[in-house]
Amino acid sequence: MSKPINIIINTKELFSFDGNDIYNVDITPGEFDELVKKTVEAAVGKAKGAARGGKKSPAAVHKPTNTKRVSIPSHEDFYTTTAIFVWNAAIAQGATTEGALLLVTQAGNESGYSSTTRGPAVTYKDFNLFGKMTKYKAEASKRPIDNGNLYVKKYASYEDCIKDHFKGFTPQGHWPLFSDIVKKDSFTFSDIDDALNTGACTPSKQERNSGVYPYNSDLDVNGSGFTDGKNHYGEILLEKNYPGVKKGFITALQYQIAQNNSLIEQLSYYETLLVITPEGQKEYEKRADTLAKDNQRYQKIIDAINAAKM
């Protein structure tokens, strides 16, 4: 368990309370972030009150400027958690930017954009991001699926799922050709179908449920636009989902960078209203530094995606 942080709060300055204006409090790192939010809200309220009375207060002088409310991008929680896990794993395996984006697209498509807190992979606690299947009930998730004699495979974590997915790209795996696809900067949906033994390779549902582990996309009844009853997995993945994931990934990371910058500003403001012990000061600096480094990582991904050839 994380060690509590001790801070000294000047309540008379911050909240205009009567009585003792200074007291000590121990808080956990998680509560530290929550106190930042509450501190800013209280201080901003105080600033507004002072403005109405024609007065100035420290809150009015140092009020954070980056407080504009913006709408949360679609699937933001997926892109800022799970998608980054998949992206980092793909790059570590030698994938190009385009290949990493393809795997993020597949994870979003197959998991219903599951994040670390919500989505089918969390609801059923199977942490299955890629629709991986198994013949064995002992490995099966409770997630319902109509897929013949195959079951949705259950994993202990997203990390285990990602590792298992990459095993499928080895010469001994189910999709050895996919390893070549994700290392290219250009590919077609036919390339994806060939590599994943799907699409035109295994067009019938009976074949795909026979245990050869190809990917399905029988989405005719789900508004895919296809009515021929055939498997269009590669086409749906690359032409229908990939462009939206590329745009959504960038938008979500830009949103998170803005949110982090706002919190860094709030942390600085928070420091002006609280007398923090040396231990608390270290935690404050650590938190601000972590946010800044996160932003650097997010921007690096954004720059790579913007430079992608497709």
C-alpha cells in the first residue's frame, strides 16, 4: 500500500473557515489527486465570490486559465489505456506504425473498445482483446457467442492476451503470415484475409467454425452493409474501421494531453494555497513530472500516426 502524504492546509486562506486556520492531514496518493480537484473548485468559487464583492484574493489572482470544458472523445478510455498497451507491444515486436495501428484497430473491433475499466473484456473478466477462441471449456470465458464448437478464450490480463496473440504470428502459430503484414507500411484487405485465413480464404461460416481459427465477420445483420453472406473481415477491418481508429486515437491522445496540462496547472495553483511538507512537495513534483512524461509519450504516438503512409 502507498505511504500516506502529510500536508499542512491553510484553511483560513483557502476556505475562509473560522477557528484554527492550519491543520495537518495524512492522505493517500489517490486522495492527493482528488484534493487537487476539490481545492481548485473551492478556490475558484472563492475567487468568484471575491469578484462579486469587488475584492481580490489569491484565488482570483492565480486561478488556472485552462478550465474550459470539452466533450470527451468517443472511446477515449480505450485509446488512452488498452490501445497504448497494444501499440507498445506491437512496436516492440517490430511492427511499423501502420502495422501497430492495424492491431489497435483489431483490438477495438474485437473487444468492443474495451478499456481497463469497461467493455466486454472487463464485464466478462476474460481480458480478450482479439476475439481469440479455444476448443477447451477449461479456457473458456462466460462471454456468450454463436461460434460453433469454439469458445471465447479467457486470459488473466491484457498483457497475457497480447502475448498470446503475438504467438499466433510465429511459424508454429495459426497466422504466421500476419507477422509480415504488421511489419509493412502498406497492405490491402486481401493481404489481411490471406494472413488471417479469413475472408475469401474461408468464406463459409461452417469452415470458420471448424476449428481452424480464422477470423469471422458475419456482420450482415449488424449493419455492415454487406448482404452476400460472405466473410468480409479484412475489408471491414481496414476500410471501415482503420480510418476511424487512426483519427480517434489521435483525438483521444490530444484530449488527454490537454487534460494533463490542465492538471499540471492546477497542481501549481494548489501549491500556492497549501503549505506542503517536504514529503508532500516530493509527491507533488513526482505527480507533475509523471503527467509531463505521459504527455511526451502521447505526443510521440501522435507524431508517428500523423507520419503514417496509410
